[in-house]
Amino acid sequence: MKRINIADVAQKAGVSPTAVSFAFNKPEQLSRETVSRIRMIAVEMGYMPNPMARALIAQRSGIIGVLLPQPLSTVLANPYFHTFLQGISSMCDEQALSLMTLSPMNGSLDQAIARSPVDGYIIVGYNEAHHEVSLLRKRGIQYVLVDGDATRAPSVNIDDESGAYEAAKYLIQKGHRDILILMLDTAFGHADEQVHGVAMRRMHGYRRAYDEAGVAWRHEWVRPSVSSMLGGEQNFDAAYEQGLRPTALLGAADAIAIGAIQAAIRRGLRVPQDLEVIGYDDSLLANLIQPRLSTVHQPIFEKGRVALELLIGEWEAAAERITDVRAKQVRLPTHLVLRGTTT
Amino acid sequence: MKRINIADVAQKAGVSPTAVSFAFNKPEQLSRETVSRIRMIAVEMGYMPNPMARALIAQRSGIIGVLLPQPLSTVLANPYFHTFLQGISSMCDEQALSLMTLSPMNGSLDQAIARSPVDGYIIVGYNEAHHEVSLLRKRGIQYVLVDGDATRAPSVNIDDESGAYEAAKYLIQKGHRDILILMLDTAFGHADEQVHGVAMRRMHGYRRAYDEAGVAWRHEWVRPSVSSMLGGEQNFDAAYEQGLRPTALLGAADAIAIGAIQAAIRRGLRVPQDLEVIGYDDSLLANLIQPRLSTVHQPIFEKGRVALELLIGEWEAAAERITDVRAKQVRLPTHLVLRGTTT
DNA sequence: TGCCTTTAGTAAACCAATTTAGTAAATCGG
DNA sequence: CCGATTTACTAAATTGGTTTACTAAAGGCA
């Protein structure tokens, strides 16, 4: 079963392939009857122009790629990304763009990038200095960084530091001194990974509140956790078994905080009476659990929209050959939202 | 800033474009030094073969398209799809495939299909008879239907009917007679849409339990709801204001059931003491709310995996020109899971 | 030295469209 | 009635690669 092409239609209609192309793209170049005859035959034969050939010649596919730091199956387990992707896709719908998610293929982004027919990238969680990112720059492909450090490339970030600062300050002001901090593990950079700006900034925010209040920063009360409910559970348990007895908890992501709460409840603690908890992100999950999670709100949905807006701006700048414009660095605000896990 | 192509690299290396292609794809055709020289220059220039050209000639892009019934931003609000997409993407990761989501573009799937360079489709929530689906068949593009009725095309469904039957039977056996049923609105087919098989089968399952127990089926106790928490809330409220006082509730989707529970709690009802609730799907949400939702479990993750497996099977069959093999119709089992919203 | 094989590379065809330049035939004005 | 323009259509170039068929030079062997 061979897929029919423009030549097949042309032959059946007794015209040249050019005429078939015109019938769809420039009907005014042909007589009215010829156009309708060609279209009739095309529909009848089930013809549709080959998207690859079309994208090749048009030098654009109408697809944007979202470069993710983890396999898609992992990302989809994270409510933060649900909202973020919703933001991007709401903009996609408006702009008639398609969305393609790209994850590292057996560890490397290179392969994923190499075979993706996309017009530009939204890159999540990588810094400008990252190898694959600089390759894209070299190749002249437009991209926008999200949650990654950049100076030359356009980027969207949030005010991680001040959100964290507010959260820690709130707990300290309420008199808590034994605060367990479950930090993103990316703040502690493994050998092969770059230290991640987001995690660092959140840590600095917590730290600043401690310093300003004159509270000692104790390293054994700060634990790295993977950003998932399971990570939060395991780290709370581990801290408890080390003999720590926190009266409050700062989770650098909602999922971590929620996991920790479940571990705490399992140990008979009452939230918030025995343990006050503040998460980070204000993902949808925060509002679904009981008691509802106090957390640092960030505009996740808007972040996705803004990222795509910037990317579209890059295309326009490239089309008009504006290269000296300073890349836009957007920083969205954060704020503390107090709900049921604080008193 | 022009994107460099194979000819640029060839020129700089003083060889033909063919040699550059060989350096990457068939290095044994060239001398060792030439290969390494070309590769050096390619890296230096930041060259990477154009994915569209590559896909055009290879007649495959390594991308699979997931055709969704709603805009992506709507789909991502639904926990059912999170798990489903996770299932597909776990398989994608293994097979080194990329995943692209496709939603109707201003109402029409046609456009979305026309510009998508994909090797095959997983089509969610459409029947075989649907116009766009039959177009794909005509064009010889492989696809698999999920949650849609099919006889000729391969499909993945679940045992909607018996899951619903079990749920309704359980509540009836416990003595409930005033059961509010919040049905999927797709069971009541609008003018421009086809009646949706999933919704119909679930309704028939509920109905069969009523009939077998000799309980009267009262239409005013069955309400169509959109598949979201908001839909569940609004419909519970509406039913209550009509004077209905249910002692139990069947939600044809978890989101509906959860929304209804929140509306019920707001009215001072205790769940499960005053209102027993059984949802449908067993999405992750069901385990996160308090009390944990009793529901009909379906293997959502596996459904995604199986769908992609079938699609890969289609490719293989097409490659071997096997056309007379009967298309595989997979039906996965469902079962009732009792948690905290039933006594 | 002559013939055959291997090696290393290139020219040209091809994938499936779009677009530019060009060509007949028909129409029009003077 | 003749040159100019319009109409309706086509041939050929282009997009950026891959692949097949071919060629020239080098090496092997009698």
C-alpha cells in the first residue's frame, strides 16, 4: 500500500504536479474548473501533501520542542510540569503551533535534538553554559531557557530566592528553630551535572532568613531530596531516624513537602500542630491534599506562556535580522501562600 | 545567520557532500583519516543534518503522534491522561521514539494531521467510523484506536461495562436505592459528535446492575457531567437543588466523583457515612485525596504501553506486507477497588 | 607487463513537495 | 491585422540530505 504523492494526483487529473500544488496553495493561478477538478480528485484519492517535504521546503514545521531534563514518564509524574506544559500549550493553541516534548535519549540530548524537526526550543532546567545548549546557539536555532541561568539567551525564571526567604522567615518568626529543610538534590551538583541555579537560589533564600534572624544554619538539618513524594517521605524518615525532631519543615518543592507530611503523619505527628510545613511551587496538588499545603506560589502556567512568547519574539527578531537586541530576561514574582499546614 | 548544510562542510573539508554523508552513516566507505577530518570540521562548524531532509528520505521520522480529543491544555488538566501518556512515553523511551501530542486545531483534526511528520498515530477517544480516522486508513498511515470502537483497526479498550456493573452492584447490595449517577456527557451525544462508546458501556454496566437487582432506573437521578472536578461539583449541587437527596454516588470518572465529594462536604455531608462514593479510572488523584476514593481500577499506564506496542506491530506487519492479519483488539480488565469513600 | 581486485572517492538520481521562470494560446487595443 | 498583454499552465530549479552506480588510482598476482 503505497502512499500516493502529488505526481499520482497530477497524472490522474492529466495536469502537471505544479498545477496540483497551485490548486491548494495558489488557486488564482489556475482556472476555476481546473482547481475544483484537481481538488475533487485529490480528495477522492485521499491525497495530502507530505508534511516532511513541506517542512523541508518551507524551512519551518510549525512544531516547537520542549527540552526536558528527565524522561517524559518521569516528568509527567510531576504536577509542576502539568501546569507548565498547560501554559505552553494554551499559547500553542492560540498560535496554531504543535508541541513536541523531547527528553534525553539514553542520557544524551544530542540525539533527541538531531532528529527533531522543530522550529525552536523551550529548554527547561539547563543553563546557558550547558554543552547542548551552546550547540544550538552555534547552529542558529532559536531557543528560550526556563529555570536556567542565562545572560545572552532569552530566559524565564522566577524569584526563587525571595520566595524561599519569605517562607523561612515566616517559620523563624513564629519561633521555630528546629526546621528540617528538604532541599532539591540538584543544589548539591553531582560530578557530571552542573549545579542548578534554581536550587541554589532557593537555598540562598532560606539561608538569608536564617542569617538575618541570627539563627545558626546547621548542615545536618539540610537534606538533598529528589523532587518527588517518595523523596520527601524517605528523607523525612531518614532525618527522624538520625534523631532529628523538627517542629517545622521547608520543602523546596511541593511534592517533597507532601511526601514528608505523609511520613510525618505515619509517625503520629499532627500537621500543623506538631509540624508546620511550607512547600514550594504551589502546584495543583497543594490544593488537593488535606490539610491544604502552605507554599510559595510561583506563576507556573504563565511561565509556560511567557516562554513561548519569548520564543516567538526570537523568530521575529531573526526574520528581521535584528541581532543586536539584548535578549529578554524575564523574572516572574513569587509569594507566600498560607493554607492549612501552617497555623 | 544562515544554517550550515552538508555542502558547506563538504567545501571546507575539500570533499563531496557524499563523503560527508558517508563520514556519518557509512564510515567504512572512506579512509580513516578522511572520516576523522570530516567529523572534526563538522563539529567545529556545528553541523548537524537537517532532520526534515533526513525524515523525508528515510520515509520515517521516529515520531509518533497522539491524537487527543481536546486541546492539550484541557487534556493536561486530567490526571487520567497523565498516567496514560506516561505509559506511552515509557515505551517511547525504550524504543527511542519521540512523542508528539496533537489536538484539534480550531476544531479540526485535519489540519493537525496534515502538518505532522509522524510515523503513526495513537488515537484517543475516536471511533473507527470517524471521518478523520477513515482518512488515515485511506492514506495508508498506521494507527491504533484507544477508547474507541473498532472492528477493522487495532484498538485498546477496557472492560468498561463490567467495571461499572460491579460498582453499581456493590452500592445496591449495601441497600442504597437513592444513588446519584454522574455520567460522562459524551454518553448523550451532541448533534455534531458521535455517541462515545466508553460512556455508553459504563452506563450499560450501571444499568445492568439495576436491572438484575430489580431496582428502578430513574432518569432524573442520572446526570451528564463534563469530565472534570468542576463538572462534578456543579452537577452535585444542581441535583441537590432539584431536591434529590442521594445516599450514594456513582461517578463515571474520578474527577467527577472528587468534585462531587467536595460539593457534598460543603453541604455538611460526611463521606462515607452520609454519602458513599465510587469513582471510575483509579487515577493517581484517587489515592491522594482524603478519604481515599473507592473507584473502578483500570490499567491506565499499561493501556498506553499496549497501544504503542500495537502500533509497532502495525509497522512490522506493513513492512512485511502482511495485510490479511486480523487487527488486534485488546480489552484490558477492570476491577473494583474499595478505599475510604465506601464503608 | 598485463589483468584483476580493492580502495577511496564522486556524480547523479531520488525523496516530495514549492516556487520561479518561461511558454503557448487567447484576448485586447489601436 | 499586428503587437502587447493576459490567462492557464508547465519545465526546471530548489530544499538538504541519502543512496546507487560509476570512476580513477592503487595494490596484488602471475
